Amino acid sequence: MRNISPKISVIVPVYNVEKYLSYCIESILAQTYTNFELLLVDDGSKDQSGYICDEYAKKDGRIKVFHIKNSGVSVARNTGLNEATGMWVCFVDSDDWLDKDYLDGFNYDTSSDLLLQGFKRQYGQEVLKVSFEAEKYTGVRVVEKIVELERKEILIFRPPWAKLFKKKIIDDCCLKFDPAISIGEDFLFVLYYVLHTESVCISSKCGYNYRIISGSLTFKPYSMEKRIWISNEFYKIGSLLSEKYCYPKILEELMRSRVLGCLRNAYRKKCKIDERLSALEFYYKNQSNYGYKWLPMPYRFIRFLCFMSEPVQDKILMKIFFILNKMKKFQISTKR
């Protein structure tokens, strides 16, 4: 345990998780690092989640509970940010849990703006451990690391958990989660935070347990229109990061993953033909900038169709998609 223990605000958005909530809260209260406040934000739960929060607050003075009208996870997190009093801010999802040395596992470097550690991904009986070598990144090396990990499909920078954020940076830069966005809003928050930071310190520890639940928000499909709109938001932050660090690969990588996400979504089982055409149109508009070498093989064939005249393209694509769906050749999972 270090001599100076800065206060940490642990923010947990809560919504209809009575099955997992107690386990989550208990894991936080059991931390070996004790200088923290726990902010439980009940987002209008319809089950016993709100009651569970209140009962724990009666037992431990570090717990504060806020009951709000159901408005979504972004509003719940923002409520926690408004009430947080710690030097550092930590987010925990209410169906996840922490190892007892999780908060103690960060490399507390006051000169660093973002602290990060690994996690364990839990899906049923399957456990995937994602850990890193301890290292500090400054300047352009921060976005270089983001690009490196994104290309390896190690998506640690996307969620707000497994990180500590400086409350002062969040306040000074008026950073919030965007309630209008329900997919990728956490990654956008992290990227805008990175825009205002100079260094990231990564720990070799791996104390966050991420529980994947079938049917959760992570797996819900979204309309192509919404995905394309969100992609444009990523283009904005990618452009800002690219300009700040003179590193255009960050914009390339963000758009690569967004375009590929739209294409993956286009192969959902019940995706309409016009949505698939929209995805291809979106790719066609971006392919000249981001190429096609990163595309999975099935999409490389689709790429060539993008260069046909629109009337011919539409007719061929509608026929091909119908046949491919029946053959089930290119059904690609949207699971992460």
C-alpha cells in the first residue's frame, strides 16, 4: 500500500441487475485500496436493484445512492461524474466485478493523465485474460498504442472500465457521455479524454472481470442509418487526434473499424436489402481513403461490385444478397 492514497470515485450505473448487483458491490467494498467513494446511480430500475443499493448505503458510509428517471447508461454515468469528489474516477458496470486488489493494481503516477490495466472477459464458462506489460506512453505514442491494439482486436481503449480518469481533466474540458449515442459512446468518451491528455500509464495487473451476457446491449443490432451517423462522430474525433499528434493513422484506424462494423452489421440475418446497400455505399465512399487490404476475404469480392454503375449494382447486389443469405455463406457474427 502506498503512503499517499488519492481518493477514487467509483461510479456504477445500475439498471435491472438484481441478479448480479450484490456481487458487484461486494467486490468493490472488499478492495484492499480503501480510500474511495462508491456512487451507485439507479437508472429507474424496475426490479429490486434500487432497494439493494439503498440497503448497502445503510451499511457503509462510503456509498452514495442516486435514483434518477430511466434515461440510459450515459445519463447515469454523467450523474455520477457530477457528484464525484475524488481525484480519480473509475467506472464499473453493475453486472461485472473486481478482484480485491483491482484499485491497488494501477500504477499511480501523478504525472500520468490516464491509468489503465488489463481485464478478464467472462462469457459463460469461457474466460479470456487480456493483460499488458507495464509501461508509460506519452505524446504520439499514446495514439500509436491505440492503433496497435485496435488492429490486434484488443479493444481495451473502448470501454470506460479498467481505467482511472483524472476528475480535473473531465471537469476542465467539460467531458460527458453523449446520451444521444447508444453504441460506441464509451469509446468516444475515452477518445475525447485522450485528446486532452499527454500520457497514459499501463499496469501489468488484470483485476477487472467483464461479464458478457447474451442479449445485452453489446449484442443488440442497430440500424444502418444510426451506425453511419455514429461513424461520422468518430470521424470528428479521429480528425482532431490526427491533427493534434500529426498521426493520420488514428483517423484511418477509427474509420476502418467503423466501416467494417457497418459491413458486418449488413450481414445480420434479418438485415434489409436497403440497409445492406447503404453499408456498401458507405464503404464505397470511404474505400479510397482506407483501402481494402484490411477487409476479410468475403468483403473483397463485394468491393468490386462497388465500382459498377448504381442501377446495375443494385440489381446484382439484391440478387446476390438473396442467394448468399439462403446459402448462409457470409453470415458474420456481430459479437465482440
